[in-house]
Amino acid sequence: MVSMDPQIWIMAIMTLFVLSFLYKETYLYRFAEHTVVAISAATVFSLGVKSIRDMCWTPLMKGEYGFIVPFILGLLLYASVLSRKYNWLNRWSLATMVGISLGINIKGAAEASILTNILSTIELGKEMLQIGNVIFLIAMITSILLFTFTKERKGLLLHSIKIGRFFMMVWCGSVFGSTVVTRLSPAIARWQFLLWDWLGLV
């Protein structure tokens, strides 16, 4: 049975407007696109105002003057909008944001991607009797050799590189398959919504 919920009808109509892009870029698609952009911009703006009020302005009013530094840096981001003459002031804010983000991300990446993998490899080396660990170590070593360009590729090194290329292709295929499935999941969810929640066919 077709749903009588106005909210579901609005969601279904907007979904159909977006799906009209499969035919061509229609005015219905543009309407849906502009609506999403407008709602997203309004939501981000309201969250930004709330964040400034809760995380900066309210503490300042309570006498926590340490928040005045991020408040000033935030205001400097608007220098490029308000005046071309003082455009250079927003570089202080951008440099601070980039520097802090870079430091945090490098630390996190080093721990998650490098140290964790090295420690996991060492642990696997202690349990070489398991066939899965042997395959993992072979894949790791031959994949690293694939990116070795300081020595002529011949003999045992050439065969190792071919094995490493095989493992790299397996990895690329699995990543591609996961990406396709990830992209299809929202589409499947939309079709299920249209058929089940809106039209009530199931």
C-alpha cells in the first residue's frame, strides 16, 4: 500500500528528481541539487554559529580568556572576504590550522600505518607455522621489492617482483570491488525506499 506520510512523499519525489539525471540534466534535477546545497549550507552555518557560541563565546563570557586566541584566528579567516588589503591576515589562521592538523595526522598515520604494521609483521614472524602468515610475509616482502629501482631486475629479484606484482593486482582488485559495493549500497537503499517505504510493494 502506498504510504500516506507526507515526509516519505517528499523524500520519494526528491529521489525521483535526482534519478531524472539518468536521462539528462533536467530542471527537476537542478531543483533537487540546489535544494540539497541550500539545506547543507544552512546546516553548516547554523552548526558553525552554535560551535562559536558554545566553544568560544560562552567560555569568554565566563572569564576563560585563553579562548580569545582561537576566536581571533577564526575572525582572521574572514579577512580575505572583507578586504583585499588585509587578505594576508588569514594566512596566520590557515598556517595554524594546517600545522596542527599536519602534526596530528602524521602522528596518527605513523602509529596506525607504519608502527602497527611493523609490530604485526614481527608477531607473525613468531608464528610462521600458519600458512596464512607465510603468505602474508611473502606478499609483504615481494610487494616491497616491486618498488626497488636501485638494482637491475634479473634473476631471483625479477621472479620476486613478478610475485609482488601478482599480490598488488589482487589487492587492487579487492579495493576496486569494495569501492563498487560501497557505491552501490546507497543506490540499493534508495530503490528499496521507493519500492518498500513509498509504494509498499513488499
